[in-house]
Amino acid sequence: MTKEEIREKPETEFKLRGYSQKSIDTYKAGITTFLDWANKPYEDLDEEDFRNYLIHITQEGRLKPQTINSKNSAIPRTMQKNSIKPVREE
């Protein structure tokens, strides 16, 4: 699955749930940033990659807590919707 396919796949569901286009775009940006950071095929990503990414962006200190929470929400949902290894939202 390409990065673009991964980004676009959940958009219909988000629209059905009433998300604004701004929220959808924010989710897509978070997903893209994570995929770029992980730098490996999507199918090989797992919960540990996601946790390491959250540690990375938290320690980097450039993002507000609200932005980190947004990324923490977008990525697991997308991974679950694309039938990738389970990721728990905590």
C-alpha cells in the first residue's frame, strides 16, 4: 500500500462521522509525518514503531500537547482501519 493510499483510505469514514475537512487534513498530515519518520514499509509497522514515534515527538519539544494528542489519535485509527497490526489507543 502506498503512502497516498494509506492517507486517503480513512477519509470517507471520517467524512461519514462528520469530521471537518480541517480535521481530516490534520489526521492526514500526522499520518504522513509518522510514515516519513518510520521510513519503512507500512505493512512492517507495529505498535512499537508508533510508541517510539510518540516518544520522539514528545522529547523533541517543538509540538504543543494538543498536537501530540492529535497525532496520537490519528495514527492508531488509520492503522486499525487499514488492518495493520493492532494498536491500542490508551
